Amino acid sequence: MQKYYFIGIKGSGMASLALILHDQGFQVKGSDITQYTFTETPLLAAGIEILPFDAKNIEPGWTIIRGNSFDDTHVEVAQAQVLGIKMKTYPEMVEKLVTETTSIGVAGAHGKTSTTGLLAHVLGGVEPTSYLIGDGTGKGVKNARFFTFEMDEYRRHFMDYTPDYAIMTNIDFDHPDYFTGLADVKNAFQDLAKQVKKAIFAWGDDQQLRELEVDVPIYYYGLSERDDFRAVNVVRNQAGATFDVYYHDELLGTFKTPLFGEHGVLNSLAVIAVGYFENVDLNQLKKELVNFGGVKRRFAETQLPHATLIDDYAHHPSEIKATLDAARQKYPDRQIVAIFQPHTFSRTQAYQDDYVKILNQADKVYLTEIFTSARETNGNITASDLGAKMSKFAGILHEDNLQQLVALDNPVLVFMGAGDLQKYEVIYKDLVK
């Protein structure tokens, strides 16, 4: 039996890949930091062993899969080199799955996890489908017809993939520690587009996507008459959204989604477009669309006795805007309170004016201190600097002063961030027990 050892198994993509290989019958284990992360829960539930980093973990006979974050100086990577054990990268292993099925990769500065999760759910309810989602979940299905997966633009990691289809949700400037600006991001997506084999489905309102030059057809989806796949007669309410879908002049039917925010309609359109071109039964697709329950850390709700808690991975201004829009749609008569953890100094510095403008759309805004990363431990901006520019700013939260949230009257608490924000949610829940 093939045996796979993951260096950095708790990484969101790595955890998903580990689950896929486990489902396919291979022996899987790996290592990572000892601090809890939400991705380890499904790994442990599957019986996959997670070890602390240690050179002694590296043994002959295992295929080593190396996470993107680990260079040659890492203790386990170095040991594998000493022992002469060949290592495969995470993208190399994903590309192997890409070539074995009809593959649909999802790329975009924002929305790729939500769209991949929706696509996996809908296609998986109609046809055998394997999937790899960036929230740490993955599933391997024998003799799968489809494989749907996330393609991460950071450091151009998605250039390792050659999918049959690509969904491109948007092109936006993010990861200022790597990309030099919007033109640099667009160039990366242009290069990816050249590697797609059959067709691209792209959001029609994104001018950068409109300017892509590729060798395969691009089908645009959106709410405009110039889009190939259009949602019309859109009705958004507290139950989700209902809309008619046209492919050019052909009415494909009336569809419903339980998702909130305009992006819920757009993501659904992308999925419908893929299903249409792959001759998936649209009546079955409709049923699966209605039953989608969402993905981890994307508008995940918890109803408490005197508050509603929403947990979301949003950390870029565009993502925050979409999350607050969804909260307003579902809870139009409630106080929307944003609790935001800025993620890295470089991103906070680059987008500070956008953060101020968008967070002020909430009724009240709390910030935590800026979350640091291994790549970036300090900077020239603080959370207090950001908060001082906001008219709705209510203060900086720490683990010992969350009592002020308890005093709010039946709020919708929207926790947003890509770091360790969930520890604040746990403390808050303990306070209101």
C-alpha cells in the first residue's frame, strides 16, 4: 500500500488532500504545529495521525508531500534530503488528480472557497465527484467523473495546474507581500488562463477578467445583458434568493439558493454554467443548489440566546463588504456589529482606507490587534491607527475585555478574519452561557 506523509498537514489545502488520499485507501499521516487549528478536526475524525514536527518522523518507505510554506531549512525537509527521500509538492499531487478526471479549478482573489464548496456539493449530488476545498475538507471518490478544487494565486501556485475548466470569480490586488499591484495579479491570471483546456467561466463585471486573452472560450456570468449566463428577476430575501437563468436567449429555468449576498447568486451562476456545459441534469442541479449548507468559516452562523454569531474568513475589503451585505440581507432589522481581526501589517497598511470605508457600513465596529504571520512580525501601522479613522469604531478587543459585547442588545456579531479570531468567539460563548 502506498504511504503518504504530509509536512504541514494542517494547512487548509494539505488537510483536504490528505483526506482525499485517505478516502482512496492509502495510508496517511503527517506533522504540523501543536496549536489547534480548525482543519485538524476532520483529519482526526478520519483516524489520520498528526505529529509535532520532528526529524525522527521522516522514514524511508513513505512518499513525502511537502507543503508550500516549508523550505529546505525545515527540520523534516532537511531530514528527507539527508535520507535521500524524494519529495512531492502539494501542487504536484493535486495536478495528478486533475489529469485523472474532468477537472474544474476555481480561482479568484475572493470567493474561491465558497464557489468550490458549492460546486462540489451540487456536482457531487448528481455525479461521482472528488473535491478539494480550501476550508480543510476534501473527499476522494473512486471512479469520479468530476474533480473540483481551489487554485490559489499566492506566489502563482496555481501555475502548476492544467484543469479542463476554470471558474474565475474576480481579479483583485491582494497579498501585497508578493504581488506588486493589480497588473501583476492580472498577469498571473492571464498565465493561468492559457493552461485551461476547455473553457473558462468568469464574472462579467470584472474588467480585468474581460481583458483576458486566451485560446479557449470564455463564458461570462452575471446580472448584465452582455453576460452569457444571466440571472434576471432576482429576488433576495431572508430565505436566500430566487432568480431566472438565461444562457444567451435560452431560459434554463428558475433557481433558488439559500445563500445570502449578491455573491451567492453569482457563485450559483458559475456552478449552473459548468453543469450546463457538462450536460448535467439541471432539474437535479436545482435540487442540490437549494440544499447547500455552506462551507467552513464562510458565513457560519451560531444562534445564541441573546445574539447571533457569524464566523467568516473575510480579511480583504471586498470580502468584508460581501459578508456585511449578506448579514444585512438576512437580518435587516438587527444591529450589525463587526468584529474584525486585521491580517498582516502589509495588508492592513495597503488597504487601510478601504477597511475604514467598508467597516463603517456596520452599525458598530470592534477590532483586535493585527494578526502577525511567520513572514511578517511587525509593521508601521496598528489596529488603533485603523480604528481612529472610523466613525463606527467602538474599541480594541482583547481576550480579557469581551464583556462589552455581552452588554449589546440582541446583536448580530460578525466575526471576520483569517488568523486566530475564533479564540475570541470561544471566550464570548463562554461568557454568555
